[in-house]
Amino acid sequence: MKKDKLHIHWYPGHIAKAEKKLKEQLSLVDAVIEVLDARLPISSCYTNITRLLGQKPRLILLNKADLTPKAELNKFIKLLEEQTGFPVIPTDAKNSKDLKFIVNKAVEMSEPRIQAIMAKGLLRRPARVMVVGMPNVGKSSIINKLTRSSKTKIGAKAGVTRQQQWVRINPQLELLDTPGIIPMKQDDQDKAKKLAFVNSISENAYSNELVAQELLDMLNEQQAQAFRQYYKLPEDMELNIDNISIERKWLLTGGSTDRERTAVYILRDFREGKIGKFILDKIEEQ
């Protein structure tokens, strides 16, 4: 049986528009919070982020850290801090213990620009920070987490379109709530597949069956074992959609495997952390 090849499609026109909008918004803020998916610490990075942000101070949040093995994630935190020169913090939407630290760090990174403004004779103002990230890395959950204590909207400022909204977190920090950036044109199909695994791109761009099987094929031995145990798949059976469908008795009329239903369950169970804690990027490849 010939195996269908998965290819993730991208839309450069939309991407160019998103990048242009991001650059326009960038002049309004002192610093940026970049949100990454902790399961893809490298693959969920926006490749052109340095070109887009220039020297703008950046705080990197590895969101959904609760879905990853802590010791392995710590290695990526160290790697990202060495590569970018910016602080990297693991976080998740369920935990608010790090909220104060994130807010204080954002204010601290904004201080040099505020001091420069004051040196020109202007009064001190709150730090202004923008949150960026690929779709579904948890940007909205981070914004909700930061704004939980205060929903006070600042309203329109000069040069700000009506679609943009300023939210005051506290007297020292204002957040520019803007639409997320669309992923760049992706020539690296391995990275594109990983983004599909965590639902960071539109489901219209791929087939559930192909993506689910690619996920199973990309797992290392330890990760594959976690899938086997979760779906109660015997060691002598290959880890694939059909065998999982058979073991779970997800069958169509006539007894053939229900591949679509099985693929949807595999992706959902993985994304929700039901199977275990995973990081799909490999530290040795970086």
C-alpha cells in the first residue's frame, strides 16, 4: 500500500499583510512578549522574529509547559536564552503563581525606553508591551492571564486603529491586545508538520489521517511507548492508525477501520495531554 505524502500549504499573501501590521504596531510599544508552545520550543518560533522586532526587548514565554517533561524543557530554556540573549520563562494558563514575575519583567524591560522618553522632557508613563506568537500557542490565554486582575480598557490612542485595544494591567503596565501573527512561509516541512500536530495552523491545510500518522511516525522510542500504553496496543503490533482503530474497536460498518475517527482521537488526546508529556523538538538537532 502506497503511503500518501503529507504537505502543509501556506499562504504568503496573508503572511506579508500580517508582518506589515506587526511592524506598524511595534512602534507603539516598549517591549514584546513572545509566546511559544513548550512542546515545540524551536519549531513554534517565528523564524523572522528578529528581523521583524529588531532590537526591541523581548520576554519569551514557553506556554503549555504543564504538557512537557520539566527536565527536558529546562534544556531548551537554557538553549533559547543562549541563542536569543533574552529571558525565557515556562508558564501555563492554569497557574497564576508566575503572574507577578512576568508583569515585573515586562516593566523592567520597558524601562530603558521610558527613561529615554523622560530624558526628552516628557512625563513618565506606564510600560507598553505587545504580545506576539503563532496561532494557538496560547497567546490569548496569556493575555487573559495577564488581564485577569484588571479589565480596564484604556481606549484609543493616537496612531492606534480601532481594532487594537489597550488594556491596563496595573499602573505600571499597559498591554496592547492585537491579533496574533500568522506563521511565516515554511520551507521546512518537518517544522510545518509539528505545528499541525499541536493545531497551530488551520485544519484546512491538512488531512487529519496524514497528520496523525506523521505524528506516530515522528515519535521517539519512549514517546511511542506512551502511545502504546495509552491505546493498549500490543508490542507485536505496529503503531499506526489502523491498529489503534482495531484495538479501540473504532470500526465502520463491515468491519473496516474508521481511520478518520481514529485520527481525530489521536490528535485530540495528544493535544490535550491525555497520553503524556511531550516535547517534539530534539535538543541534539539544535
